[in-house]
Amino acid sequence: MEFLTLKEAAEFASRYISKNVTTSNISYLVNYGRIPKAGNNGTVLIDKQELIKYYEGYYGSRELDWKDKLGSDLNWALSFEHLKEAETTKHVHRLHPYKGKYIPQLVEYFLDDHTDEFKTQTFFKKGDIVLDPFCGSGTTLVQANELGIHAIGVDVSAFNALIGNVKVSKVDLANLYQEIEQISKNLKKFVANSPHLAFEKELSDFLTEYDKKYFPSPEFKIKVRKKEIDEKAYTEIHEKVMLEKFNELVGKYQIKIKQDQQHTFLGKWYLQTVRNEIDFVFEQIKNVQNPHTKKVLTVILSRTIRSCRATTHADLATLVEPVTTTYYCAKHGKICKPLFSIVSWWERYCKDTIQRFAEFLKLRTNTFQYCLNGNSETIDIFAELENKFPAFYELAQKQKIKGIFSSPPYVGLIDYHEQHAYAYDLFGFERKDEQEIGSMAKKQTKQAQQDYAKGIANVLNNCKRFLADDYDIFLVANDKNNLYPQIAEMAGMQIVNQYKRPVLNRTEKDKGAYSEIIFHLKAK
């Protein structure tokens, strides 16, 4: 064996892969178990062969491949590749699905008090106030709480504000559990005599045997990959067979599949039996007396109905057409069925929510967090805070806001209201689609890009009124159109640093090389 010091390992790796490797890069590999360390008396030594093995293996080769595609300035230390999904979606962060959110560890990196080769100074300390003017699902609020930092969020979406505030609320777990038990009991009683239970059981039993016979796993998928089976022709035959059985059972149990009115989201994307249960649970929630518990239950119901839309398993993220019969599921390689009841999902998410709040309760600090529902371009943050949270207002007015950590929307990428259309439809929240910056409806034209730049600059100019003089602003963006230098100029700010990170934990189907930049802005 040949052992190297951290410095020697960095120098060797730089020569070996013809890229600049720093001692910090090597320390990262050691600290997160990518390569073992040796040595004693406080001296860290690296086995040269282990270093070679890393760079020739999956993780090392991926790093090299992505740097070739995205640039050598890619900061792999900010990839957080060592984290499991359970860590990037810890406790209340996964109370409800949300497109376009960053992982909590990225927020923590810039808000906590550590320094390293890239983050050479701290920007926030315990007791400071951080602002997120594009609050989304509240990731910044939650992480600020963990770190003992106060946080204010602003979001134009009423539903987003609800999610963020529920995550950081002090939940009475005993009361929540009691209300869940009662609603679940009433729901089961409501569906007890419904024919769709027997219908779905017989259909499921038949499907299980049918799939086992004609779509054995993993043999079926292997044969498709080897082109021993014509997937399209084969599945069309079996879809027809199953459809006949499906229609037979619908007639036998007299099941009503589609709703009469389909002009709303709830009318179009939910089968009649599911809609009946949704409406029943919603009426139960309306009777809950504790306002905090009621809001938590609202989020649980929203999460439940999102999972119960009448669509294929492959199209949950991007709805295509409602599915109201059995169908061949390319994702699972077998015949699947739509959902006819919310009971199992409701119970699953109720249990999960209680567990997540219990986990967060062990970590939370006694600090203030609140998300205001409003337009960040024009909102008077302190006036709104005084109205909604007087104690927090007094603190904010006294010490000002130290800075911003936020991920603004991207140009023409996500429709932030439409992704939760089911919730707006059911709960009656007011939609403000026209106030979205970078709206998907405006696409990514040159005009849309300029409107976007103006909108983000307007937000920064508005927020400056409430910031401390020596503020620090961090904005996470995939600036492929190079708009942020212009945005900084329009806001009377300067970009003093930028951190380019690989985004590994994407939920989209595209797993290709992708990066984003964290822009650090300060006053000119």
C-alpha cells in the first residue's frame, strides 16, 4: 500500500484525472465515506489505490462526466450525493408534494455557522431573521427553525402559504391524533356498505392472478427488453380482456364510475366513488374546532387526493388524460387499475404526518417563522406581519431582516397554481395565476425572459426596504439565459460570488447532467 497525505492525495488526483482537485475535495470524500481513511495521531492518510478506485468507479466517474459537460467550476461538495432520500426529505419537509423545491441541506449550508474552502465566512447567526420572498412549500422556514433563526416567507399562492405555515406550526399531536381517529372511524363507517368495496376486491383479486400469469415479474420486462415480446400488440390484447372483466364487474355491482359534472378539476380527475369520500372527509374537517389541527388535516386531505387522481402511475406528475378503467401500466409492466377509494391513502398519510411532526418536535427551536400570502413585488412585509403575527413584527422592526435565501421561479417552467389545482378547487382558495413571475403560460420567449427579470428585480427592490444595511442575499437559480447579472443591476446590487452545484436528486424523469447556481448578492 502507498499512503498519501490530504495534500499529496489532492496533487495526485489532479494529475490522475487532469482536473484540479483540492484538499477540501479529498476531505469531502473521506468525511462522507467515499474513500476510507488511514493513519493515527490525528494524521489522515489516503490509500492511493482507494483513490484510484473511487475515480474509476460510479461516483467518481459521474463527477468527472458532469464536470466535462457542465464545467470544471462545478462545486461537487454541494452535490450532497452522500445523503439518502430519507435525509433530503426529513421530517416535515415531506408533508406534501411540491414541484421545484430545493433540499434542506442546501439551505442549511448557507445559513449555519460553519466555514469551508468555498464558504469562507458565515452570513447568519442564531437570532437573525432570514426572508424567503418565494417561499414555496416552506423549506427555508423549516431549516431556519432548526438552526435557531427566525424566518419570514412570502408567497403569492394561498395554498403554498398554508403548507409552509403548517410545517412550522406548533401542533397539538394529541388533539391531531384524536381528530384523525374520529374522522377515519367515520369514513370507514361511511363506506362500509358501499358496493365499490366488494367491486374493488373482486377486481383486485382477479388482476393479481391475471398479472401473475400473463405479466410475471421480472420475466415479462426482460422479454420486452430483449424484444421477444411485442409490447404494444401484446398489451393491447390483454387490455381488452381485462376491460371486458372490468365492465362485467361494474354491471354486477352497479358502480358509477364517472361524475356527471366534469368541467372542474375535481369533476374531471376523480372517479365518483373517490369524490364521494373526498367530500365526506372535507365536511368532517370543517367541524374540527382547533384551528391549527384543522389546517394540518386540510394538508393531509390535499396530499391524499393528489395520490387518488384518476390517472396512470406514470402520469402522476404530469397529467395527460383521466383513466377510468383498467389499463396497461408501462411503469410497473402489468395491468393496473385506477383508485376507487381514498381510505388507504388517507390512513397512510395521517400516520406519516404524525410521525413527521413528532420527529420535527425533537429538533425545533423556540423561534418565529411565518409565511405571508401576498405579492413579493409590492407587499409591505412589516405591515402584513404586524397584522398576522404582532410579536414577530416587533422583533423584525427592531432588528431588521439580515438577508434572503430563496429559489425564485424559473422562466416558463412550472405552473405554481395549477400543480395544486385539486386543492384550489376543493378548498376554495383564491387563485392569483396572473401574479406569478415566470409563469409557464408565458413560455420562455425573449419577452417572457425580460418580464421575468423585471419581476425578480421588483421583488428585490421591494424587499430591500426591510433588510439590514449589510444584507446578504442568496438566490438559487438555473440561469441558462444569463439574466441574473441584469437582475442584480436593476436591483442596485452586485453579484459578489456564485456557487455552481450539481443537482443529483431530481424528481423529473430526466436524470442527465444538470446544475444550478447560488448567486450571492450584496448592496453596491
